[in-house]
Amino acid sequence: MLPPSVRVIVRDWLNANHVVLIGREQSVLIDSGYGRDVAHTLSTVIQALRGQPLDWLVNTHCHSDHMGGNAAVQSTYHCRLSIPRDEAPIVEAWDEQALWLAYADQRCERFSFDDTVAPDDTFHWGDLHWRAIAAPGHDMAALMFFCEETGLLISGDALWQNGFGIVLPGPDRMERLAATRTTLETIAGLPIRTVIPGHGKPFTDVDAAVQRSFQRLAAFERDELRMVRHVLKVMFVFSLMDRRRLAVDELNGYLESVPLYTDFNRRYLRLDPAALADLIVGELERAGAVRRTDGYLTAV
């Protein structure tokens, strides 16, 4: 499925996948995972480099599971670091709401970047030619990278085998959903043979994945409250994986302490803390995504 110069390190839902591109001129890493697991990130990247230095780290977008290892990778390898052009203002300001950090109970060590990458920029990575493609929706500044000669797409969170990254509700909801639709249409129009997603294994059934994503998108377009519940559940599972477990008797207080839950509850659901906790955890338990054992909640 993949050329020998393209090495994919498949991680989990807390850490984005890493793509290591080994060329005669330079070695490039796409996305650095979550900060909590940076020791594992460095270990797996070292193995993938097979003794080569790392010259360049590039982010598909600036969420904690994709940029969380940036500072450590930069410190270890003293490599060039590039982020999407339209992420630059919020990273420079370290806007923790726009970056979904403290606002959503996520963490990332602050880093500096050397330059930015923009749509239609081209690169010679892993001795292959790549083009940056705008992928707004989940993150309005996100980029994908496409290699036409091999049909490879590094999609970030724009397309997974069974969906795409969360899209936030709010006043600009329809703009975000329209951008997501445009991104999916862009993907559908590319001669892709293999997708390397931000999460999950590389896959080749691209048309089926795109159609599943269109179906999910249509459901969100019809029902904003469905979007709200989806965002709350995804964010909660992410934080549960980060914390490893949460005491059931601390759940209400936890949800009240995180701005994302209080903001969305105030705007859309208007539930008391216990009812909000029952909604989020109840749906996750029924879906088999969260388990309650000995007074603690853990992600499955």
C-alpha cells in the first residue's frame, strides 16, 4: 500500500498518527501526537527514522492530539517546525479557547514555529511530490497533503475510515458544516488510492469512507443538538483517556469545572449538573465507549 519512503506510525484516539517521510535530502514528520505520551512518540519516531536525523516537523492542524509533541520533538531534533498558515495568529497568541486546550481540559506544551504552510504549497518529501490542500471544517485552518503520483492522501482529521473530526456547533455552525462538505467533495474529486488518516489505519476503500462521512454530515446539518451531544461525548472520552480514569462521585464537579461543558450546556441543553452527567455518560455507556467499575469511569 505504501512506498518504502512513507512510514506510518498508527497511534490511538488520544494521539494522532505520525507519518515519517524519508528522502535523500531530508526527513519529515507529519504531526507529533499528544503531550502526555511524548516519550512513546519520540521512541517510535526514532525507530521509524532508522538512524536518520529529523529535519522538519509539519502539523496538519493545531489541536492537542496533533501538536502536543511539538515542543519535545523540536527540542530533541532541533528541526524546522511548520504549521498551517491560518493557525499562526492563534498559536502566536496561545489562545487556549481557539486551540481547545484549557477550554476543553486538554494540554499542550507551548512551542514556537519557524514558518507556515499554505494551500497549494508543494513539497518534495520522501522523494515524492506533495501538495497542500485546504481541509476546513473540523479545524477551519487545517491542511491535507496529497501525492498524485502514488495516490496517497495524508488527511489529518478531514477523513477517517468511519467519519471525520468533530465540528463545533454555534453561530458559525452552517459555515463549518459547509466547509466540511466542501472538503469531502474535494477528497471525492482526487484520484486517491490510499488514505493515511489522522486516526486509525491507512485504508483504500476511499469512496465508501467519503459516503459514510457525507451521511454523518447530513445528520449534523439536520440536527444541531445531535452535533452538541456528539461534541460533548467525544471531548469527554478524550479527557477520560488523558486522565485514565475519573471517580464517578467527581463527575458533576468535573463537568462544571470545564468551560466547554458549561458553555454548551448553557446555550443548548440547560440541564442541571447531574442530568448533564447522566446524558453524556449514559449515552457513552450504552455505546460501549465508557465503563463504570469500582466507582470509576474509564474509556474502553
